Amino acid sequence: MSEFFLELFSEEIPSKLQVNARKRLLEKLKNFFQENEISIKGNLNVFSTPNRLIVYIDKITKKISKKSQEIRGPNINASDKALEGFVRSNNTTKSKVFKKKTNKGEFYFFKIPSQKINTSDLLKENIPNILSKISWNKSMKWNDYNLYWGRPLKSILCVFDGKKLDFNFYHLKSSNTTFIDKETEEKTKSFSNFKSYNSYFKSLGILIDQEKRKSFISNELIKLSNKKKLKVKLKKEILEEVTNIVEKPKILLCEFDEKYLIIPREILIITMQNHQKYFPTFDKKENLTNNFFVVADTIDPKGFVKLGNERVVEARLSDAEFFWKRNKSQNLVKQVSKLKNINYFKGLGSYFDKVQRIRKLCGLISDEMLISKEKIEIASSICKVDLMSDLVGEFPELQGILGGYFAEAQGFDKEISNAVSEHYFPIGMDSITPKKPYSVALSISDKLDSLVGFFGIKLKPTSSKDPYALRRMAISLVRLIIENNKSFKLRDLINYSCMLYKEQGTEFDTKLLQKDLSEFILERLKNYLKEKQIRNDIIESSTNISNIDEILKVFKKSLALNKNIKKDFGQDVISIYKRSSNILFSEKQNSPDIIGSADPGLFKNDFEKNLYKRIHDIRKYFSSIGKSENYEESLKELSLAKNEVNEFFDNVVVNDVDPVIKKNRLELLKMLCKSFENYFNFSKIEA
Amino acid sequence: MVSKKKKSNKEPLTFQETILALQKYWSKQGCVILQPYDLEVGAGTFHPATTLRSLGAKPWKTAYVQPSRRPTDGRYADNPNRLQHYYQFQVLIKPSPSNIKKLFLNSISAIGINYNEHDIRFIEDDWESPTLGAAGLGWEVWCNGMEITQFTYFQQMAGIECKPISVEITYGLERLCMFIQNKKNVFDLIWNNDGISYKDVFYQSEKEFSAYNFEYANTDNLFKIFDMIEQEAKSLIEKKISLPAYDQCLKASHIFNILDARGVISVAQRAEYISKIRELTKAIGKLWLESQN
């Protein structure tokens, strides 16, 4: 067994590209080893630092044996040229080619003898090919070379069994040396194995293995913050990125002037975390503190690095403070009319127009939600004003949230400032969903207004493109309804919204819009159910509705059935329904006009009477529960029909000789199915 | 910050000394030292010595200061970090040399930043200019968390694939000097050793131009001027004179920026204006390239 070790040295490769390159390189190598039956003991490791992409395999077979193989050439009647070509392409002579009959005719053959191949030769030959197959998400050229790489590739070190493997890759030639100073690329050093390479860099404080680097960083962060009685939040993506942009991490505890803590915390966090890649800290009560951690890529004996980073934060925060002080005192209400100057979308008016529509939609919703009409109208009026502030210009991801802070600073009711703050949420599938009634009302109105508008001007998403994020908006709408356990009369709201557009001079085809938008929202509902791990057959059956006011019901029914379908009563419901509906289905052609009304006067026995009574009980159940339906209870109620149904099928022949009796029995089964369909149509559910 | 021990008897470089030191350094590397282009531009990249010279096969090395105007960034001299007019120091080398990182690090040593004592990082920052039809890959260079330089390998310019590739280094001179001189406010920068500060030179200008850009620029006229300039550019393109046509492009671009600062360009219009300028740039890039053969 031998060692294989490859290092690709380049200028600094960005974090995401490193992650991708590691993944792709691993895949390509695995495929190559598999195809060539090269066996590996131990791990196939791929490491990276900003400048180095490394492959290391500690045990790889030295030689591989290839079995002998007969290769078929041209037909013996083919031209001489074909034969010559065959001989040439197999690197052999005419004398070694033989004729052989097959069931397709007689052909020339060549036999490759079994052979032992040096793995090193195979690697040498194939590595350039493997490297050029790495597909970068983003790549570049430099100088006058033709190679595309994540950033300029400078050297290739390749060692097998302690000896260098020679090959060419574009303008580069492999060797057993690499640059040891990433800054100026002046010093090189040769390595004959990974161990010496790894320990050499370790002695410089450089951790080659990204996993070791990551755990070093997170351990240090936790250790240092515990020492200071602080808390850090190790967000996965930030930790990953920070790990990939350093090679010798050094954690520095820094601080900024406490006076900046008056700035909204989201601004402080984004500034530190997203812009500067720092780790903010929190105290026991989850309040942000003025301490933060910097993961530097160098030691800091003179304290320049700490001081410098602190100054950067101070400069950024003093900028933010300047804007915060200015913006929070700019009267929100007085600015509303300025929204006339900002176009919302061509054909959908200005933001002022949008706000007027949202205000009226909120008015309508407020009746249903039993919230103050006056307050929700104020919240609607001011909810977009922050778009004109300097701070949202600087931190566009904080739109809404900053408006909430401005409203709070200007003394608006907490309910109003919360509603402004949360009205963009939820954003798609993953973010939090507002739960406070004013926030919910504003969020729903804003989203519905946008959906109606874009569908109205025929800019609904295509299968591949959704430039205005309407899918996300509709998913958010579905989440607002379901996760607040609150039904909304969406159809009425859509009609009203269309009317509001009309009042502003834009008329839509309301009927068509209702249809298109309903279908669109139902599709998103299906996605939502899928995300919640609901079975596909249940999703297809439950969403087969035309009224989108019932989104919440659909969700609850799906959830209840999904949860209980494997239980006895769940199975009973399905089998009762299917047994009955299958008979109806097979009789459909002979008896097309079954409508579901049996005549008790035609019953011949108690089995029919008992089933009839049971159906009545079910109907009564559904008409009495109304809105307070407990869906698990409903399923149990349906399953109670099991005895009557079984007795009926065991003792009664539906296919009676008397066509009147037969029809009446079919009617009875239809009645049963219909009563079950108060829940939904179970015919497509698989038992 | 400058190393205090090594240079204890030496004051940090003034603003003008920084410029002189960079010019001297890049001059030694064989760069043609040019003077600023004499039209309003948004960045050093717009200087024809970068845009046009980055096209085609002829090798080219240049360095120059370029006053850059960003009307929307004006803050009436109220903000310690924002200016509507500031200086960039621009270096362009074609083809990109393989020791460019070393050349860059030595250049910051030349202005008093010992890179071994600081945390110098190359952080992903790819660049795109819709008006120039240009794109490149590279980094922003951080010194202790502060962005001091943009570093870009041009891949495309004026809609044309670059071959060979140029590398562009752009220093934000005010930022860099604030770092060297340890200043929190740009207006406190020491311009020379005779007691002149940045404020003495630019305070009034920042105030007045902010007012012009945000309040007083006559937008009706500017819209008309834009159209006139666009016509002029088109007619020059037809006559196949690339450099004067490119000047018109720069003028149009600046007028667009003022209109943008005045807040009179809607989202839809914005895209339209940008595409107008880009189409001109593309035609000019093609012309210029043809003229090089």
C-alpha cells in the first residue's frame, strides 16, 4: 500500500468555492478509483485552506491487475483501412490480430493480455483530466493562460509513495514542492509525504484540515466567552465561512463603545456578523453586549489587529448611529405622502397607492379579527415609510424591522410598531411567522395586494422563473393562515382587492384572477403539506377543493388522516369507503343515475336499516359540529360504521334480481360515501 | 496603523505623500504614470486607460489617481466617512503578472503598512459594472477588518471577453490614509506638512455639490442633455471615432448619476438608462479594438 498526496496552491479561493471544489474533487476521484478498480484502505481526504486544496490518501494499492480482454474490430470483409485503424488504435501489429466467428459474422479480434499496471502511472496519466473536470460554480482566467480555476492556480505538488508524480496541467508542471509563504510566494519547500507536510504547517500554526480548524474556532469561542460570562451564537453558515477564510485562526476579544448599543440590535448584528464576519456576544438575558469576537488569521503581538478591527466597527456604527438618530425623528405620518414619489411597480401604482389599498384591506380584515380598525389603519399607512430612510438604504434586509423601531421611537402603540416590524414576515418556508393579530392582518393584506396586483397585470410566475417572488409570497400567506389557526375569507378579500385596484383606475378580469390565484395558492398549499411530511395521496385528495377559504380545514384534515392512517380506525375509514365506492364504480355504467337517496320503504332487512341509521348518525354528527370540528374525532366517528357496513356486506347481496331493490341498495351505498365525503373523498387514498 | 517602533521618529505619510509614494512605487514597476482623466467619472475604472486599454492583446501597465464622483454618496460634509467626490488610486496591468499579490503587498509597505504586523485578508468580492458591460473576479483586501483595496481580474469589458486578462488594483485613498494616519473623520486627514487638512481642501465643495446633486440640479435640462449626448455618441460611433465617442459615454453616465441622486429615475427607467449607456460602451469597445489591429 502506498501514500498519495496532492496539493493545489492558488491565490485565495472564496469559501463557497472551496466547499464546492472539495466536494467535486472527492466525487471525481472516487469515480476514477471505482472505474479503475483501484482499492483504497482508510480515508480519501480532501482538505482546503484559502490557498491550498489538498487530497490525501494514506493507503492505496500500488499495482492493479487488469484481466485479459478481447476487443472486437472490423468485420473481415471490411476495407483494409478499417483494419489498419483498428491495429493502430490498439497500439499493436497485424500479426497479433486474429479472426473469430460470432453469431453476427466473422470479425477481427485483438486480445489485451492480463497485465499489472502501476497505480502511479495511471494517476499520472489521469489526474490532469480529473482536475479539468472539476466544475467550479464560478471560475476565472488570468494572464494569457487558458485554464479556468476558482482563483489563479500557482503550483501543483503531487507525491506517490514518497516520489513526485510528473504531469502537465495546462501551463503548470507538477513537482514535489509548494509555496510556504502564501503572501509573496517566494519561498518553496519540498515534501515527500503528507505527514511531514501537515506537521510542517502545524508548526507554523496552520491547520490544513478544515474540520479541525472549525472545531478549534468553535471551542475557543465557547471557552473565551464562558470566561467572560458571555454567550455566542455559532450560526452554521457563519462558522463555515469564517473557517474557510483563515488558515491559522486566532480569536481576539474586542469591544466597541457602549453608547452604540442604543442602535437597533439587528443593525449591530448584521454589521458585525454579515459585513465583518465577527461573532457578536450576548449576556444572560440575551441582550447584545459591546463585546465581540474576531477570528483573525494571524497572531497579534502588538495589538494592531484588535485595535484596527475595533476602529472599523466604530466607524461603521458611528455611521449607523448618525442615520438612526436622523431617521427615528423623521415623522412617519408626515412622510406618507412622499411615498407617491416611489414607484411600486409599473402598472400597480406608487407605494402610496399600495399603502392605501393595504389600509382598506386591513379595515375589512379587522372586523373578522376583532381588532381595532383605527390602529390597523395607522399601521398600514406608515408601514412602507421606512423604505425612504437612509438606514433601509444601508440595510435593505431590515425593511419593516426598522420601520417598527421608528414607530416605537415616535410613540406609536406597541401593536402598531410590532405590526410594521413584522409585516414582511414570514419570508418563505423557514422564517418565523407573525402571531400577533395586528401583524397577521397587515402581513396578509400586503401579500394579498401584491399577489392580486401581479396576477392582475399577468405577471404570474412561469415554471422556471419567479422574478417577483410570488411563490414565496403565497407560501407565506398559507403559513400565516395555518400557523395562526385562523381562517380567512380569501375569496372576498381578493374580490375586494380587485375593487380597490379598480378604484385607482386599474381594472382586472376578476373572475379569471380568482381562478388563477386560487389554483396558485392551492399549489403552494400542496408544497406546504409536502414539507410537513404529509403523504402524497392524502395531499392530492385533501386539496381537491375549489374554495381557498378552506385552507386551514384542508390542512387539519390532512394532518389528522396522515397521523392516524396506520391505526385501526384510520384503516377502517379507508376500507369502508373503498369497498362501497368500488361497487358503485363497477356499477356506474349499468346504473348511471345514483344520487345518494335510498328509500327506507324498500329495505328488506335489518342490515339495510341499521346501515341507514348509521348514515343518519354520521350526517347528524357533521351538521352539529360546525366549525368546532375535531378531525381525529371525525375519523373515529366515521370508523364506527364498520360493524354496520361489514354486516351489510356479509349478509346482503347488492346485486338483487329485482332492479328496484338493487338500485335502492346502490343508493344506500352512495349515501354512505357521500356522508364520508363530509371529510373528503377517500377514493384515491392507498390503504 | 504604522508600526510605532520602527518608525517612531517618522510621522505617518500625509495625503499627498501617500499619492506620491504610490506613484513612485508603481513607476518603478514599469507603469505608465498618467494624470486623472479630465471628465467626471464614477471610478478609476472608467478612465479610458483602463476600460479601453484592457481590451486587446497589447501589454499595458499604468497607474494614476482618479477623482471619482458618486453623487448619491454626498452627505453635505456631515458624515465622517462619506463623500460625493473622492480619490482613487488605480493600477492596471495586462497581462496580470503572477507575482501581483507580492507587488501589491510591497506597495502598501511603501506607504507605511508593514503587512506582517497586520491581518491582511483577501475576501471574495466579484465585480460587475452594468454600464460598462464589464465583469471580473477578485477580492476586497482587508487590513484588520478594513477594506483598503479592490483587487480584480477583468474577465469581460465592454461586453468583450478579455484576452489576455488584466488585473486592476484600486486603492480608496481617503480610507487608506485614514488608516495610516489613524483618523476617524475623513475631514481630519492631514493633506500636507504645512497644516492643510482634507477639510481645508474639500469641506465647502462637499457641501455645495451635495446641495447641487440632491436639490438644485435642473432635472428637465439634464434629461434633455442626456438625450443630446446619446445622439452625439451614436453619431461618433457611426463615424468610427472611438475615443471621442467614449467621452460622450462618460458624460452620459455622470448625468445619469446626478438624475439618480435627484431621485427622479424610477426602477424601470433606471434599467433602461443603464442599458442605453451599456450599448454605447459595447459599440465603442468594438470600435476601439478594431482600431488596434
